[in-house]
Amino acid sequence: MPKYLSVSPFEEISVKTENRPHPKKQRYLRKEGSCKVVFRHVPEEWLLFVNDIFTTLVEIRWRVMFLIFASSYILSWLVFGVLYFVIALAHGDLRDHNNDPCVFEVRSFTASFLFSLETQTTIGYGFRGMSENCMTAIIIVTIQDVISCFIDTFVIGIVVAKMASARKRAQTISFSNHAIINLRDGYLCLSWRVGDFRRYHMVEGTCCAHILRTIVHTTGLVDVTYEDVVIQQKDIILITPTTIFHRIEPGSPLYKMSLEDLRKADFELVVSFTYTDDSTGMLHQTRTSYTPDEILWGHLFQEMIRVTKKHFRIDYNLFNNTDKVLVPLVSAEEYKQKKNEEEQKKRWLSARASPKHSPRCSPRPSLRSLQQSHKENCLNPPTAMVEHKGDNQPEPNVTATQTENQHQETLTVSKDPTITE
């Protein structure tokens, strides 16, 4: 008989393991979905980042992006300010104040820097401006205006793309803190919950799950292997919080794993939810992972949906709450074997308790009664009576009762005139 867990909420599951302390396992994927992976010695790493500068700036942190953008503006003002100062110095505007300048009111480096800032930001205070005396200065102003348009466009595009990043939308999709194992339709199932906190939901979504194992060899090499976890309802529309479950049946990585084996196991359950946002039409993905310590055996998620007269009310305070239920402590394989044995035993007992011929209803007949009934049921062989009858003689009448009792058949033959009596 399978062992069952107590449903008392004050009891804890205790499993005996080895006495030696287990080292803390390094997670492959953090709970928020980021991978703990560091790349080293990438060939031409900086060249790859520069070639895809747009994606690089979208992925960097906000403080680094603000520093880069502020530096790009300040450096452009400074570079063109130096050019205006050199033009003024070459034209003699710094020495002779009565000379017709290339740029009005630019007699020092500070003035040339301010003129560069006012030109690029289109401030225009009114007393610094270009003159038609220097064609070189006019060309430099034109180049600066074009470059300022490129910088503004680049900065606005990066900021918009970074604010509309999929990572921000992924923060409103949440997974439960723990995964659970319980009985569902007579099968042990691994379940976890996913929900969307926004009012406007996605168009469609697909769930995936993998068992990730890291194998460290004696040489120091590490192999990372993946095993697919089959999900019953893979495509869902996440309007209300949904419980995703995997049936632990033959072919599942957890089929031969009991509670004790689960606590000793070394793997990581990586789950993801890929969806299309209804508002932006962008494709997003939210990920998380569960270690064996974060998989609760014998628990069930609490119901968080209540139906009112006007709405379906969802209480997200119950999103991570679970209750203990009756669940066998053995593996799914052993539970199925014991379940089949119990069914066979029940069928055998039911067949033994109700045979085809009950002793009380039909007692076993004796040999003499069987022989007597056999004689009664056997029919005597029919006898044929032949009578010579003339044409004028009436036909004998034989009643049906006499025929049935004597089992005789009468044959009437016409009298042949050649035969004498």
C-alpha cells in the first residue's frame, strides 16, 4: 500500500539524507530570469559590440547610457567650439576688435564654446551669430547642424527602445515562488503557477520547461545537458493566473524519482513563457528556475479566483500560497505499480465473491438426477405405421395429442389392386 503524507498544516516533511553537508549549488538561472554566465576571451569582443552599437546601447545600464549621451553632447560642443576659436584666431578677431569678425561676439574660447552650444541646441540668444565674411565658419556651422540632428535621433531612438524593452514587460509576468507535486486525475503531476499583473494582456503565449543538469568531470570540464519536460496545456491565453502542470508518466525525467530522491537530486527546472504583447505587438519572454529545494511535495495551490455578480475577482495575495494534501511519498513508477496491484486484487476479490452459480440458489445436482433428467429430455425414436387403405375407405383420424404422446408418425398408402390380402 502506498504511504500518504499527513495533511496537518503544522507538520513538515522530513527526509533522511546523508550526514555530510551538501555544498550550495550554483544556480544556472536566477529567479528573475537572468543567467549567471560570464563570457571570457571572446574573439574581437569590442569590435562585435561596436558593429552592433544600437543593441549594445540598449542593453547597457541607464547610468552608463546617460554618461555616454552626456559625453557625446559635451564633446561635440567642445570640438566645434575649438574649431570656431581657431577660425577666429586665424581671422584676427581676437587681436583686432574693430575687424569684421567671422562670428559676432566671439573673442575668446569661452565665447566660441557658448556659440557652439547655442548653435547645436538652437537656443539663439540674439547677440552671437554668423556673418558672411568667412565661408569656412559657414561650412562648420552646417556640418554641426547635421551632426546634431544625427545625435538627437540616435539618442531618442535608444531611449525609446530601452524604455520599451522586453525586460520591462517581463517584470509584470510572474511565476510562483515554488513548484509543487501533487495528484491530478490519478497521476503524480509537477505544477507551477504563472500570472499577468497587467489589465491588458497578451495575444498568445507558449510555455516550455527543461530539466537542466550540470555534470562536472574529474578533469574539470563541465557538461550542461537539457531534458524536455512535456507540458499538457502548452499554448495558453493568460487572462487569469494559470497553473501549468506536467504529468509524471513513463518518459518523464521525474518518473523514477521519489521524495527522498528529489531531495538528493542535483538539477534545475528551467521554465519560460513566451508571448506577444497586445499593446505593442512585441515578442517577450519571461523565465525562472526551480531547484529541488524549491519543489514542494504534497502541496496544492490555493484558489485565488472568486466569482461575483459583475466580475471575476482575483486575489494576488494568494498567488504563492499552498495547502498540504494527501500524496504518496513514493515515485510515480512505484505508485503506478502499487495502484495496478490494488486494482488486480480488487478484481480478483470481486470475481471470487460473486461466482456465476451461487451455492444457495442452485445446489449441485446428484449423478442419479442428472441421468434421470437426461432420459426424460431424450426423445423416443418415431415409429412409422403403414396401413393399406382403399380409395373408398375414410382416412383415419389421428389427434395431435396422441401424436405428441406416442411420438408416432402415420403414413397412408393407397391400396394396390395387384396385392392380395
